[in-house]
Amino acid sequence: GQNIDQPTEMTATEGAIVQINCTYQTSGFNGLFWYQQHAGEAPTFLSYNVLDGLEEKGRFSSFLSRSKGYSYLLLKELQMKDSASYLCAVRDGNYQLIWGAGTKLIIKP
Amino acid sequence: DSGVTQTPKHLITATGQRVTLRCSPRSGDLSVYWYQQSLDQGLQFLIQYYNGEERAKGNILERFSAQQFPDLHSELNLSSLELGDSALYFCASSLPGEGEDYEQYFGPGTRLTVT
């Protein structure tokens, strides 16, 4: 079966750095997405990786290793507004998006 | 604002009833996706339409059905509602599907409460 694993919850301190990991096992691979979702709101797109390596976008970076079935989202200079759930999603060999359950990130002052 | 609209924003109904949720995709997007998200749960993919045709099916119950109309708006019909159907229902849209690496844009969701 297809599976995406993320930690359920993480806590970090304002101003610090946090890394949210995502491991996946899918039938084929055509890209990995990270979305941010604040409670009760719609998910919003953060980043996309299809080749191995690091993609940087301001305070957020995303890394992919296809051989290891592994990705992480790195958030720097954490702000209180970064408190949200972070969803990892993989596009499989049939171009269908498989979603992880999300990681709830709690930022403390 | 993602450009995807959903109506209604909130819906309260009784068990056994039937409701219709509506979604208008971003201008030019041909693919529409429906998701269910129960309280503190992950997104559950229900169904995808592409240019009026069903493209993929996820964990959609037989009591649920959807369609995409010629103007590309989509409706999700939920019937014989049960308490467990209470959830946020999201619609998302994206540009043409297969082979394209486009992200999905989500509407604000419809919060359904079944009492």
C-alpha cells in the first residue's frame, strides 16, 4: 500500500529553527508537496520538490531524497504565526496526490 | 484568496438528510478535487474531476456523489447523512492533470454539522 509518515506534533520556540520530516512509500513518484494549514482554514501551498536536493524559499526550505523516500521542511526564524499543521503530499506514479496526516507545529514564546 | 469559491460556508442539518456543496474552481483550472477533513484529522481525498469527467476516486462513500458541469463548477452531494459525516469539506482546483506539476489551490471549505 501507499504510505506517508510525519510526526503528529512538534513544539519549537519563537526565533528558533525546526525540521519536519516526511517519509513515503508510494507506487511511483512524480513530486512532493508541502502545504501549511492553520486550524479551520484551507491548506496553502508552500513548496514542491521533484529532484533531489534543497529548495529554498525565504524562511522555508524543503529537501528531497528520492532514493531514501524522504523529505523535510525546514522553518527558520520561527514566528508565532507559523503555528499550524504542515502537510506532506506525494504525487504517485498515476499522478494522484497521496496526503500525509500532517504535523501540528506549536510555537512557544 | 486562492480564487476557489465554495458555498455554503456553514451547513447544519439533521441525520438522514441530503445536502449539496458547491465549488467554483479558479478561472482556467480544469481539475477539481473534493476532500473531507474531520476534526483534527488529515485530509481524505474523495474524488477528482477533470473537464467534466471523473478522473480518480478516493475514499468516497456510496452515499456521496459528485459531478462537474460544463462551466467547470462542481457539486458534491451527500445523502442519508450520519453524525460521522460532520466535517470540513474542501474543494481544490489545479491546471490540467496528468504530467503537469501544478499545485492544488484550496477553497475556504464548507463546514457541515450533522445533528
